[in-house]
Amino acid sequence: GLLVTKIPKKTLKNMAELNLRGAELDAAMLETIKDALQDEKHNILSVDVSDNALGDEGGAKICEHLMNNKLVKRLVMNDNDLSDDAIIALAKLLGANQSIQELELQGNCIFTAGITSLAESLPQNGTLQHLDLSANQLGIGGAEVLATGLARSSLTSLNVSSNRICGRGAEQILLATKGTGVVFLDMARNEIGPQGFELMCSALESSTVNSLSLAGNRLGPDDAQQLCESCCKCEALQVLLLQQNDLGADGTKALAEMLPKSKLTALDLTGNGIGDSGAEYIASALGTCALMGLGLGHNSITDEGVLHLVAGRNWGDLRSLELTSNAISDLGGKALKLMAEEHLKLTAMDLLYNNLSPELADDLEMLLKKRQGAD
């Protein structure tokens, strides 16, 4: 997609990567890589040991090998059956380490004791910027514990998606990140219900987060109205990712009315069933808001919806438009091509998996590639 929701990996000059993803590491192999991790002559800046079923013993061993390392900036330990004992060892590492900037722990089994140790280590570490805790077992209690360590951390990006933290946990994390360096917050797929959503929205109003993902939280039209009121009050929020919710046309109408009053520069509504009516509502706001990126993929938008999108001939500051997997034929495609020719700010438009002829699709792609080259 055109709207990137993940924090991009750092491009490090002369970076040496130790990539052991899925290498079936055993105890003997862990000892073998000890030298590579402890001897700085190897210049290893990134370590990926994901998908190795390391368990607590193997995870703790990796932390032990890295204890005195001053070079590694990125550590990835996703999907390794790590639970509290390994995370306690990792927290000890973070308390001593001043080089790791990115830590990914996706898909493990972190419970209360582990998250408590991790939260306590965050204020002691002045270099960690990106922390991915997605798809663990945090729950509301884990989110509340994690929140205690965020205020004095060095984090700029936090991913707690798929953790069932619910609205109460989301509220606590938003409150804890207020006034900190955290600008990117992913709380997708966290079962934020109606009552909890009200708590979260209240905390959002004074949040200093720049980019927020609430994808896959089953948000409906009523939630959209509440969210819009909070977004208008949130001075910092610029990127709002709402993919795979249930907003429909009515929820989209509320968002369209909010856009001119907000500071949003990117909005992703992929997979919300907004249809042609929703496209019409969004079109009414494009010339009066600050949007530069818009995601409308997987929304049952037909040529009729496209004609609504181009009718005003004013797309404001829009740079990228995603319309993948809709029901757009050459009629809509030609209208989009004419609009792209007029709207010189547009540099990217994704129309994959529609019903465009190959010739028209190629023409559109060539038009925008030339524009990207000119930039």
C-alpha cells in the first residue's frame, strides 16, 4: 500500500547484519555465534534471531552474549516463545546497554512479570527508540504496567497491536506518552469496545502522538463521530490509520466533516465498506483539508464513486491515493487519469486489482513515474 504503517528499518552505512531468522538455533549454535556478538571486529549492527523457538533459555543466552556489545543497534527476537524469564534477562540488558535503538518482540508470550521488568528498564535506557510488542499477552494489566515506564523513556515509536489491551489499556498508554518523544503509536486489533473507546478518545484529545493506528478494532459509525471530536482537539495528530473497521458511509461522512477542522495529513480507510457514498463524502473535503495521503482500498467503490472523487476538480495537497481492490473499470480509470494530469501534486496512485485495461493502467503508471522522476 501507499500508506506505510510500519516504521521503516534504519539504513545504516556499512551495516553488517547477522540474520539467523528460522535457522533452528540450538544450544551449540548459540555458543558458536557468541564470538560474532562479543567481538566488535565483526561490526555487526543488526541481529535477527526470529522464528527459532528459542524459549526463555535461548533468549536469555542471546542477551548474555550482547551484554557488553556497544555496536548492535537493532535486535529482532520475534516469534520465539519468549516469556517472562527471557524478558527479565532482556530488561537487564536494556538497563546496561546504550546502543540498541530498535527492539522487536512480536509474537511471544510476555506476561506481567516480564512487562514489569521491561517497563522498569525503559527509563534507564537512553537509546531505545522503537519497541514492537505486538501479538503478545499484555492485556489491560500489562498495558497499565508498561505505561509506568513510558514517561521517562527515549522511545519515539511503540507497537502494542494485537494485545487485547482494550480501551482502558489504550487510555493509559496515551496518557503516559503525553509530552514524551513517542510520535508513532500502533494500537491496532486490541478489542477496544464502546465504553473503552470513550476512555481512549478522552485521552487522545490531549495526546502528543503524531501517528496513530486503530486498525481492526471493529469501530462503527458512532465510534467515528466520537473519534472525530477528539481528533479536532488533538493538535499533534497528523496520521490516522483506520483500516479494517466497520465505519461504512455514515462513519466516513463524520470523518469528512472533521477533516477541514483537523491537522490530518494522512488517512487510511482501507476495508471499511464505505462504498460510492463514502467516496462522495470524502471528495467533498479534499479541497478544504491538509490530506496528502489517502487510502480507500477494498471499499466496493465503483466508477460512480470515482466520478464523485473527481467532480470537484480540487484535490488540495493530495500526493498519494490508494484505490486497490475496488470495482473500477476504464470509465473511472480515464476520469482518474484526467484528474491526475490536472493535479500536478499527485505522485502516486495505486489501482491494482480493479477492472482497468492493461493499456490504461500502463498509461497511468507512466504518467506518475515521469512525475516522480521530475521531482
